[in-house]
Amino acid sequence: IGVDQASAIVVRVERSTSTLAQVIGGPTTWATLVNVECYARATGSEPEAVADALLVDVFDRLALAPTLSGAAMSFEPLPGDTLSWEVDELDSKIACITAKFLVMHQTKGRTLT
């Protein structure tokens, strides 16, 4: 994150697997692994606490819209996975908590869009 930012949430698509459409030209179902990274820079409180609060906000928002307003069939934590923490000392202390999610969605073809 930029030195002028105290915190950030970064969403990265890691990989997707698909199932073939039941009907030629029909929808393709995708299981997409997504990493949600919550970053916080030390500003007065410990960055781990700020990053943890960001992650709580991510889970709270997903609880309100588990289908991302209809864009997905589901957006849930990756079963059996755990959260990961990293703390780095660069120009200041930065903490990152990463959560992995499995997104189930459909598209009209063999593309994610």
C-alpha cells in the first residue's frame, strides 16, 4: 500500500476451475479461489489490530450480501482453510491478514466474465 495509506483491502483472483455446461452453449459453473488481503500500517495502534478490524468488516459485509448482489451463487470462506498473518517492517510496520474464499458463479461461456 502507498505510504500515504493507513489501510487497504486487496482482492486477488488466485485460480478458477469450471464444470462443462450441461447443454452446449449453456452456462458454465466456476469455482474461483479468491484471496482477500487486509493491510494496515502502524499509525498509533498496532497494525495487527487494525488489519483484524478490516477483516471483521469484510466478513460482516459478506454476511449482508453473500451472493454479491446476485453476481455470484455464493461467496464463502474456503472450507478447511485458515487465516494467515504477516507483519513486515518497511518504512513503517505493516500487517496483512489474508483470508481465502471460494466463489461459485456462472457465466455464459468458457470465460470468467
